[in-house]
Amino acid sequence: MLKLDAHASGRHFLHIPGPSPVPSRVLRAISYQTIDHRGPEFGQLGLKLLEDIKRIFKTKHPVIIYSSSGTGAWEAALVNTLSAGDHVLMYETGQFATLWKNMADKLGIHAEFLGKPGLEGWRRGVDAKLIEERLKKDTEHKIKAVCVVHNETSTGVTSNIAAVRKAIDEAKHPALLMVDTISGLASADYCHDAWGVDVTVSGSQKGLMLPPGLGFNALSPKALEANKKATLPKAFWAWDEILVSNKTGYWPTTPSTNLLYGLHEAIAMIESEGMDAVFARHQRLAKACRAAVTAWGLEILCQEPEVYSPVLTGVMLPEGFDADALRKLIQERYNLSLGTGLGKLKGRAFRIGHLGDCNELSLLAALSGCEMGMTAFGIPLKGSGVLAAQELLR
């Protein structure tokens, strides 16, 4: 077993579904000398970042940047738009949808969970028809918001957000649409304005290729109107104070200055490659990863090909094999980190991340580690997933 102070030769292969590998360019930017967060130089940086980040969310409306994890941005979305006792409709697609629902409960919000029962619901995307049917029954419009996860990191499912917006509109319901794209942003195409999202939640440590530490709320005019009536307690998360300071490029509290340097560099890298090219690269790598899983004769966690995630691939192990023990073996032998199975999937599945600063050779190295590890672990494989992925990528 590797000790914390032990040296493992070569690079560490980080292929969990986030935090993702941080590029050298971003690390160098973060290492710049910290400047006065009330000085004129920082104000210029703040104004530029607040404008640039809108292009990543594909919005013309404000995007708030917090010094927080994505979990903090979840809370900000809820407390800035809702009041105690408000009824919200949330859709169960996996562990992160569940955690967001648990947070709503703790805040005194009545969160109704919709979805298919058991593990079956975790292996499929959001069924917009179920949302439409439920909203049509809410003739008194007691439901104040619909909350869904765009890319469910625990399962490798990317749901159709435009279909959810259409369902709300078909039901002629005034509920806000709130979306978690913490792992989807800058890896899977996302359109805050075009899809009619009211609050989009995201974080820095996935497709944006930064360390953890920045959370985001992208807003709509409707969300800003709801904010005026929301009475849940908020201080650090309060949109109104932040938006006033942001007008001049500043924050009302001390921001994560050096992470903002990194964000500036990450946006430049994404736009230099081109956002469409970034999305195409993620789709290509995901397809190769799924080809490998199929060649191994194993089961892809997501059961709906139309919602396969470009961010990660979940792999189900045969009965009798402990996925966490397999991950431990692979990490110790090959210095490769894979995502654990979460919640209902604990010990039953592992996850391969192929997001952010990842290319063909990075993915092939990870697949090689998986293949060697599974062979050493005694899992019977049908064929070589590495060769299948190589064939596709050629």
C-alpha cells in the first residue's frame, strides 16, 4: 500500500469523474502572486471574468461566482429563490440528486422526489413526461420549482434539460427550473438561456479543469424576481449583495483570488480549443470508453444509450466481485484512481472519468490499468477493451 510520503514513479492517472486533472497552465496561473482584492487590478479581472463566464453557460444574464464547492452553490440556488415550507419537485437520477433533495429537506423545503423506483431509476435519465403529468395535477401551483441534475456524476447519465423545460411549459406551470450541471459544464453542451433554465448550479473542479473551490449560480430574470420574495435565511449566499458588488468587478466578501486567476486561464484554454471541439472530444472519448466496456463483456451502468454521458462511464461488475477492492488494487499497482460506486451502487460499480484535460492517450492508459487490474482481480473478460478503444479512436 502506498504511504502518503512514498514516491510512486511516473504520473498519477486521475480518472475519477472530478476533481479532474488540472492543466499546467492553470496551475501556473493559480501560483501568481495574490493581489489586493479591493484594488483596481482585481476589479478589472473581476469584470472580465464575470462577462467571460457567461459564454461558458451560454447566457446573457448574471452568473454569480462563490468561494465554495458545488454543494454551496446548491444551497445558494435554494435559499435565494424559496421560502420555508415551499413545495419543490425533484427528480431522482442518482446519488447527487438524492443529496440535493436531502439538503432541501434540511432547509425546511418540502421536497417531493419523482422517478422510477430502486436502482432502475438510477440507470436512466429524467423522464420529462412524469414531470409534466405531476405538474398538471398541481392546479393550485403549490410547486415552486423543479430541480433536476443535468449530468448525474454517480451514474453516467446526461438528462435532456430542454425536454424538462418543454414539460413545464406544456403543463402551463409557473415553477422555476433549477439544474445542477456541476459535472456537465464545459464537458457536455449546456445552454442556460436557450433551454429556459432559471438557476444553473455548477462548480470549478470538473470540466473547467480547476481545483475545487469555486461554485456558480447562473440566473434568469424570473429567478431574480423570485429572489425578491424568498424568505429563507441567507447571508454569505445572498445574491443581491453580490450582484451589487459585481457591477464594479468586486465581491462583498473575500473571493478566492488565485482560483479566479485559474478560471481566467481555463476559460482561455476552452475557447482556444473551441467549445464545440471540446464537446466533440468528450463525446469521442466517451464512445471509446463504452466500446472498451462492451469488449470486456461488462455492463454499462447507464441503460439508455440516448443519455450516455460524455463525462464519465459507469461500469457494473459481475455478482461476487467487490468494485472497491478492485479500485484499491488498481490504485496500488498502477497509480490510477477510479471513481467509487456511490449510494445504491456501493461496491457494485466503478466509474471512469474522461473529462476536462483528457485526451486519447490519457484514456487509453486508464483503460489499460482497468484491464490489467480486472485480469489480476480474477474478473473474466470477454476480450480486450483497450484494443476496442484503440480501433475506435484510430
